[in-house]
Amino acid sequence: MDGTKEFINRNGQFTVNLALIEDNAPSFGFVSTPINQTLYWGGKYLGAWRLRDDSLEPLQTQAQESPKRVVASKSHLNDATRDFITNLGPTTLVQAGSSLKLLRIAEGEADIYPRLAPTCEWDTTAAQAVLEGVGGKVTQVDGSPIEYGKANILNPHFVASS
């Protein structure tokens, strides 16, 4: 489960995640949002879908040049993240909890998600697979890939984008 604070606060912004990791990268992921009974799944080169209200839809990012739609954590909006967002130029802030931030990009509702605070592998792997299924990406701040299945479960700071 991702979004422990959201779960405890009963705001519906938590997810249940399941991912397959191959060669230290997510190859397929499932993300469920139990409150609104929505299921997302996908993987790099496989596409991504959303099942909601008995309606199956393929996901598609929709990048917007200006203002950039930046999705950020409600619980972890720190000074480093604020500075990163300021340097992007004109932006609109889209707030979401848990791995929903990555899904907002996959759905075409946001363009970029800078995460400059701690996360664990289980927080991001499944939603990263879904985002990569629609052609998005998640990289460390320096542009290098995030490695999964390692001894230290903490993720480096990263940026997700469409």
C-alpha cells in the first residue's frame, strides 16, 4: 500500500500496488484505488489501461507546454521541490497523494512530477510501469534510470514526466 498518511486520514488518496521487476526495472504493474474502485495496469512497450465503472480505457499522456502541469505531494511539498517547480517557469499545481501522482501523468492530467523527498520502491514501481506503458518516464534527477530490487529499498530523488 502507498499513501499511509492518506489512508489514516481517510481521504481516499491511497493505492494498492503490485509490480513485476525484471533486470532491476519495472516490467509490469497494477495499481488499484480502492475508494473509487479503479484499476490501472501496464508496462513499457505493452501499453497501459484503466478500468473504472465497468469501462476499459487505454491511457494516453497529453503533454502541455505552458503552463506546465506539475503534480506534487500533498504531504511532502518541501523547499527543494518548490525550488524545482519555480525553475520550470509558468506552472499549474496538481496535488495528489501516493502513487496517484504518477498516474495523473499517465492519464494526461499532469506533465511532470519532481520527487525530491524519500520514497521506497513499493511506492513507485507499479505506477512507473503504468506510466512507461504510455511512453512516460521516471528517472533520477540526473537523468539516469532508477534501479529496483536492490538491498536499500529507498529510491533516489526522481522526476517523472510525460
